[in-house]
Amino acid sequence: MESWIVETRGLKKYYRLGDHIVRALDGVDFTVREQEFVAIIGRSGSGKSTLLHMVGGLDTPTEGEVMVAGRSLSGMTKEELAIFRRRKVGFIFQNYNLVPDLNVYENVVLPIELDGKRVDREFTAEILDVLKLTEKREALPGMLSGGQQQRAAIARALASKPAIILADEPTGNLDTASGHDVLGLLKVVAKQFQQTLVLITHDQDIAQMADRIVCIEDGQIRKGRGLHA
Amino acid sequence: MVFMLKNNNTRVLTRMAGRSLKSGRRQSVTMILAVLLSAFMLFGVFTVGMTYFKMQRLQNIRLGGGEFDAIMYGVTDEQLRTCRENPDILRFGVHAVSGYIDETEYDNTPEVTLMWADETCWNEIMAPARERVEGHYPVEEDEVMVTEYALEKCGFHGLNVGDTFTAVYGAGAVKCEKTFRISGIWEGFGEKSAFYVSEKFYEQTGLDPADVASGRFLIDFRQKLISQEEQDAFIASMNLGKQQRLFFTVDFAFSVQILTGIAGLALVICLCAYLLIYNIMYLSVAGNIRYYGLLQTIGMTGRQICGLIRRQMFLVGGIGLAGGVLLGSGVSFLVVPSVVKSLGIRMGKGGEIAVSFHPLILLLTLLLTGITVYIAGRKPAKIAVTCSPMEALGYRPSADVRRRGRLGGSRRKAGRQPRSGCKDTVRDISPSARIWRMAKEQITKDKRKAGIVMLSLAAGMSVFLCIATLLTSQAKREYNYNFRDFDMVVKNSTMRKEEQEERVQIFDQTVLDRLDAIEGVAETAPLRYAEITVPWEPEFADMWMREFYETWMNIPYEDEVEEYKEFPENFGSSLVGISKADFEALNAASGEPVDEEEFLEGKTCLLYRDGLEFKSSDVTGKSVTCAAYGDRTHTQTFEIGGLVDVNDYTALLGYPPTIIVSEDVVREFAEEPIIYKIGIRYREEYDAKTEAEILSVLDAGPHGKDYSYESRIEMKKEVEKAQGNMMEIGIGIALILALIGMMNYVNTFVGNIRSRRVEIAVLESIGMTGRQVKKMLILEGLLYAGGAWVITGIAGTAATYWIYQSMNYTGAEFVIPAVPLLCAAVISVLICISVPAIAYREIEKKGIVEYIKMPVC
């Protein structure tokens, strides 16, 4: 039997919008293997971000189950979900979402510090070095370029050695060159640090860099388009 | 040629303003509430504050017995003319001592004076202090206006208007029996132990208002605000004679200081209101910047956006102002009078303080609130207009990239060690330390905003501190005029008798023993005196008498010096004996202490200055000789140790000095010195039972009617009656202001948390638990509270001290009230803890997903 780092079964997420019910996810069965790089593509409003949020424990499903690293997220309290996120998930957002008052280093080690764990300085230094941020570690996010901020966000996602990295359109706010640069680095570090990576993108070129592409349409995974070597 | 036609967009802007207020109902309600509360605060505080100060004035009117600003002893025709010509004087009246009731068939020592008040004095100046008048002011020579209190002192009971009574009265050199007819009875405050006589009666006594012993001239000024220089100029214009004295009432003398204090308070209140409205408006408009950006993208000009915001402000301000004024009116005119009524304060003539509408207060409220709303809305409007559509779409009020950038730069430039991240300085920190640091960063990252929040909280707390301090000092003012702060002082009323043989020992050893035997009595301190003469001698007695005549007499010393030399018995005085404790109290009050040992041994004595213009150095070291009254051969000489102004130790005031010596000296000098007053201290303050026992002991003796007394219990009752509900209203103002200050903080903090929900969502997304977020927010709240308390502790205390001292005409000690302050501190801490927790719970409900897609910076 294959071991999945992520597995969703019959995942549904419905919203009420006025008199209408919006089916953001409508029975999604989705799996990711360990150290796999999966790209999720789909049109705006197709449900790809919702799927990512469910997997990351940011949102709770209307129905169905999410298993990450062998643990079911259903039934977890908010506190447990927060702890789960900081230990098992590394997020990379389109808007970087760095804490503006903390410098790069502080941002990177924040989830570890919040967990009360000892910061692995050598590992952190290595990540910063690989992501070419050593010189910028004391800079506040406001002093960095978009590409640098996103690299800092990648460093933060890696620092706690999570089970999975979830990236929601990480290049959406970057120009093409910076976008490719950041994505290249992301792929390299994911391989280097043996990380599982799930990435959402609009960009077919970027999706081509993944081990596998999953296409979502109207809250469901489209069959037959999800394979790529 | 191109003509620019005015675009008639008023209707659409007004409609949009109304719609946006409706759609953002919650935010609109908060803003309206802010304006409403501010208008209410200003209106309520001004109305109730004015009532409070009116009440304080009423208290002074009651304590002084009339509405006047200055009192002058003795008034000449020339001075009357000067006053008539002075346009600053609203009115003046003569209130003259016309004699005294010497005895009645029921009481030998009634201690009731005869007074005459002229028409202005009785009908205008004294009227506000009266509560009830029956009958009319005396016109005929035998008519008197009485109080039940004075009648009782004379031993008369149940007399009414039209009844007559017979009494022996003294006036000047005259002493005769007369039948008086009661023309009227009054009740209220003022000279209650007096019978008011007619002008005809006063004229036949031969007394003259120009005589300082008789005439008291009461002046009521038109203007209630008068500086020290103007007071001095008025005194100079009156050209006072050597015997004359002019005093301003305390609230008039300190009118400028009091007004400055009130202005200071009003300023802080306005600051509170401004900060409250500004914060809410700023947060509200800043939160809507995206909306304004959207309007710009569809072609709305900056001017139109300005107009839109102005209309929103107008709507918010209008609704809030109307509500605030209505609420203020309700509280001022309905709640306050009902509280006054429930406290038993009569709302009638003579004591009425009805909360009255004053258009100026309404105008001031409208103006101040309007200006505050306008100023508070200007900056946010400017932000909305100057922000480009693209910037507006990414605008976030809590993030200021440039400022943070500069901060980071400056830190490096200053050469300070980085907080972390450097290989050499990297330290692991605990989650608590990290949260603490983040809370601290939140305060320091936008110092201006944090400053405003702290300042607004501090302003509310400072006003609370100030009013609490003023009220506590007011409550603690005990009005104890008894010497050495005794709980009760009983006086021998036979001391007022003209003839020496009528002045008798009513407090003999038996009475003293009975008083000492009362369980609640801790100490009795009898003061004894012996009647003496001070024989003429050139060195001291002559000098003293010359100065005395110059100061107090209308006839020259030369006319009587021969009589004094030959018959010193015609110029009697007293030798007063005081205890060691009395001496210590006198020495402590005196600026020039005297050697205790020499005084107690009887080598030195003290002299009562009696208003003469002597300095201690003029008499110290000289000798004074006294002789027993009626026995010129029995003399004793003392070295003069100094002069005292405290008149607690005077018995019979004569022309020669009152000589104060040790009590043993008096006992040795006279066979049985008369006890003229006894100070009594209770084991427990304000012990009514002990006081009743003392009175029953005194009443039981043969001289049961020949004593009078003053007690702290009686003084307290009188002051409480005079104060009315001043205290309750003051507490009300303090509580309203404290509430406003706290609401300001609550509003600001809730707004602050709401505006940071994206940032909080980001922290949650990377694994910060709800508990950790709450902890961080509570720490921030506590830091705000701490900062506010530091500001209150420094600036608030300094302002309070300044306001307090400017209004402290009683000279009461500045003491910060610990209990109210502690309560305020506890409440503020509780609020600072609970508000962040509640505000977080509210945003927590909405989840994280909605916000993490928004930009943080």
C-alpha cells in the first residue's frame, strides 16, 4: 500500500452566498506522496486555494477528511490546528505575509520560537545561505524587494522542517524573471532538504516544473489531466 | 474660451454619504456614539460643572450669611460715596452691630447680639442665605426680626410674629430693659444668634457704621473675576483708616486662580473629546481607504471625495451632537434634580440650585464638538484624497513601510547590536519572550499612534485623578475652629458680663471631675485667667497703649493717659494661664519660637498682638508688669518672650495686653483663677454619645444656662448642610469622565485590533495559537495602560497639583487619594486585559482565510 503524506477523502466545502450555495470543493480525493512536487492548476474560483487551505489546516471542511503525515485534521481544536501548522506545514503566500516588525531572521525562526523549540542555527544559516539571504537577515521586510521577501517566506516555510510546504501562487506578485528565479530556488531547496511541495499556480510554464500536475475545475479534480512526469 | 460649469453633484454625494453610513452601520454607530458621548460629556460636564460651582458659591453664601464679595469693618460717608461712584460695585449694604441682649428672665447669659441691616443688605445681600421669612423687617424702634435659635438662647419658647418679650440689652454705654415686638421670624444661614433691629433703634443707640466695632460693610461686585492687582487697587481706593480692615471672600479673592483651574479642566475634557473622535474617525476613514481608492478609479475627484467625507462627518456629527445634547439635557435636567431631591435638598428660595439651561453652554458644546469633528476628519480626508487609486487599493493603516525602513536604517547607523540574527549574538528566546517582544514592537513601531492612545487614556485618568483629589480634599476639610483641634470647647458665658462680680466660676472642680469621669472623654484642658491691670510705665506700657489707641480708638491717647496712670483699674486686662501642650501648639504656630523652659518657669510671657503693628523685636526682651485687679500691691513682672496672633488664648480683651503665661503662674498669682474655657477631646472622634453626656453634666449644674459650646459634630452638620449635594455631583462628573476615558481606550484598541486582523491572521497561519495571540494583545493592552499611567503619574499629577493649588484657597494639604486611584488602576488593568481578549474573540470568529490573501505591507 502506498504511503501518502497528504490524503483527502470526499472533501467538500460549501459556502452560503445570499440565497445560493457555492460549492468551492465538491468531493475531492487528493493525495501527495512524500518528497513529491505537485502543482495544482485551475481557473480563478475553481477551488484550488480552498483545497490548499484545507490541507494546511487554515480552514475546516464541510464534509470529508484530511490526513496529513498520518494525522486526521478533523476534530482538531483551533489551538491544535495552530500547533499542527507550525510543526507540520510551511506556508508560502502570494503576498509573502512576513511580519513587518520582525527582521528576516526573526521571521524565519518565528514558528520555531512560538513552539518553544531550540532554533537549529546551522540549519537556519544554511537555508539563508542557499536562498541568498545571509546579507539581508537583519533587514526588515519593508526594506526588501518582492523577490527577496518571497525568498524569506520560503526560508520561513523550510526552517521548522515541516512535513509539507504549501505555496499559494508564490510568484503572483513578482515579475517574470524574479518569479522564475524564486521558483527555481524553491524547487532546488525542496529537493535539497527533501521536502514535499504543493504549489498553486496559474502559469502553465511553472506548473511544468512540477513532478505532477493536478487540475481543479468547479471544485472537482479533472480526471485524465493530472499526470506528468 | 472654455467655461467651467459647476457640476451639480450634491445630491449624489449626499446619497452616497448616507448609503455608506448605512452599509457600514456598525462603524457608523461607533462614530455617532463617539460624537454623542463627547457632546454629552461637554454639555453634561459644563451644565453639571456650572451647577457644582454655583453650589460651591451657595455654600460660601450660606457659610458667610449672604451674597457678598468683600467685607469692610467700619465705613465712613466718604467711603460710601466712593462705593456709590464705583461702577464695578453691583450693590453694598451696611450690617451693623447694634448691641447685645444682656439677660432675660430665663437666661443670664443668652449670647445674642442685636444687629441692624440696611435695606440692600437685608433684601438683596442676605436674601440668598435665608430659607424662610415670616413677617417683615423691623420698622418701628421696638420691633425685632428673630430666629427661633436666638429666641431659644434667650430662653423663650413658642413665640410668634406679633408676640412681645422683655430683655435687658446693652448698646454702647446704654444698658436698659426693653420690651421688643417680634415683627418677623426667619430661618436659614448667617447670624442666627442675633435679633435684627430697625434703623430707628440703631440710630438711638448712638452707634455709628463708621465705628469698626459696629459697622460691617458688605460689598457685592458686578464682576466676579478680579485679579490681585485689582483687589489691591480697590483697597487703596477705599483709603482705609488705621482701624479699618477689608477682606475679600475666599472664592472672590481667588477667582482668577479658580477660573484658571476650571479652564484647565475644560481643556483636558476637550482634549479627551478630540482624541476620542479623532481616533475613531481616523480608524474609520483609514479602514475605508480602499473604498475611496475605488471611487477614484471610477473618476471621482479629490474634491468630490473631500465633499463626500465632509458630508459623512456632517451626518455623523449632526446625529451625534443632537443625541449628545438630548442625553446631556436629560441627565442634567431630569436625573440631577431627582438626585438632589432624593438627597433631601430643598429646591426653593434661599437655597435653590436648579440646573438651568444656559444657551452659552449649548453653543459652546456645539462649537467644541463641531470643531473637534472637523479637525478629526481633516487628516483622514487628506489621506483619502492624496492617496493614488493604486496606493489606496494596497493601503493599510497599520503598516508604514517608509517609517519602518527608516527605523531599521537608523538602528544600523547608530551602531547598535542587532536584536538577533547575527552569528555572534544569536540567542534562543522563549515563546513568552518572543510574544513580549512583539507586543513591545507593536507599541514602538508607530509611536505617534501609541502616544495618542496613551494620551487619551491618560487624559481621562488625569481628569479623574484631578477631580478625585479635589473632592477628597473637600470632604476632608473639617472646618474645625476649636483650639488644638479639640472635639468640643465649652465657654463660660458669664465672661460677657460687664461687672467683674458677675463673672463667676461656673466650671468648678466638681464639674471638671464629672467631665473627666465620662468614659468617652480622653482629655480636658481648662484655660484659666485672672483679671489684671497693667500699671503705666514709660518703657513698655506707654508704648503699647499709644499704639493701641492709634489703631483701635477714635480718641487720642493723650486724652486718657492721665486717667490710665492714675486709675489703671479702668483699663483692665487678663493674665491667661496655659498648659505645656498649649504652649507647644502656640510655639509651633508661631514663626518665632520661645524658650519653653523659661516660659514654664514663669520667667517669660507671651503677649497677644491684638492687631497692633508691633513686631516681636519691638517688645521682646522688654518687661511687662501686671497687678491683681483691685490690689495694686500684688504685682508680678515678666520678660516678654514674643507676640502671638492666635486668639485662642485670650479671655477678656482690654486695652492693655493680654499676658499669656504658664498655668502654674496664674494659679500662684490669683487665689482662684476663673476657668473661661475648656477644651475636651473624645476617645473617639465625632462621638455623639460622649457629647450628649458632657452636655448633660453641664446642664445639670447651677450654671446650666451660663455656658456655650462649639463642637466638631455641630460644625460638621452645618458644613454638610451648607454643602448640599456638591459631593455627589462632583463624583458624578469624575465618573462620567473616567467612563469617557475608558471608552476612548476601548474604541481605539478595538479599532486597532480590527485594523491588524490581516497581520494577526498571518501570525495564526504560521502557527501562533489563539492563546498566544491573546497573550500578545493583552500585553499590548497592559503596555498601553502602563504608558498611560506613567503619563498620568507625571503630567497628570503635575497638572492636578497645579489646578489643585490654584483652587486651594483653604490651604489644605495636597494628598493624592489612594483608594479611588487604586480602584481606577484596577479597573483600567481589568479593561486593558478584557478588551483585547473580547476584541480578539470577535475577529477570531471570522477565521484566517479571508485575510491572509490581503497584503500585509
